[in-house]
Amino acid sequence: MSDFEPKIVAFFCNWCTYGAADLAGVSRLDYPPNFRVVRLPCTGRLNPKYILEAFKRGADGVWVSGCHPGDCHYIAGNYHARRKFVLLHHMLETLGVEPGRLHFSWISSAEAIKFQEVARDVVEKVRACGPNESFRKAELGLAEVA
Ligand code: FES
């Protein structure tokens, strides 16, 4: 078994997943400490360039999580986020970045157990990808073309 511990940047909506993470902590649910959380007012406000920047600065994985469909406090922000996420996922795949590095989920503030399960799953999938080398190679490839 590898000693590799992935570094994961987690963009969480303030109204749901951030609350779930808080509830998981208060409920003493054990989950991996591999995340650095960035709290957002809504996942719809997440510009994809921040995801790319996280990879560029050495994150092994990125996890975006927001309100369930129909529950976004800004009506459709999470739908916009999902659309951007799907496009970015395809783009990263085209660049040769493993799909297991980028994750998206819906977790409400009452779902601490789901938070724990998804957190473990995200860490295991990013761990399986290994250290983030492919994004740097993809970035170098683009730099050579430009
Ligand atoms: S307010 Fe949570 S995703 Fe929009």
C-alpha cells in the first residue's frame, strides 16, 4: 500500500455541503483530513479557472459540492455549476488528466453521513490516480503548442 496522501481542494456551498461537513465534525463522524475547504456562497459562483488553478498549484484532486437539485438558494446556481463541471471534465479528459481527479456531488446540510461516505470515496478515487503529474504534463504540452 502506498504512503501517498492526496491533497484535495474542496469547493463547498455555504448553505449545504459546508454545513454537512460541520455536522459531520460535530457528530464526531470520522472522515479523511485530505481536504482544504473553500467556502462558496453557491456552487454557481465557482469559476472553472479556480479548479484549473488548484490543479496547477499542485492539488491532486478537486471536489465541488452543492445543494441538491431544486434546493439552490439562488434558484439555479447548482444547475449552472453542473453544466460548467461537465464541460470542464471533458476538457480535462482531452488533456489526459484522469477523470478520477475531479468530483461533483449534491449534499444537504443534514446529510453528515452522506458527507462522510462521499469524502472517503473522493479520497480513494484521487489516491488511485496517484500524485498530480498528468495536469502538469498537459499544461507543458499546451505551453509547447502556444
Ligand atoms: S446555494 Fe448551494 S449550490 Fe446554490
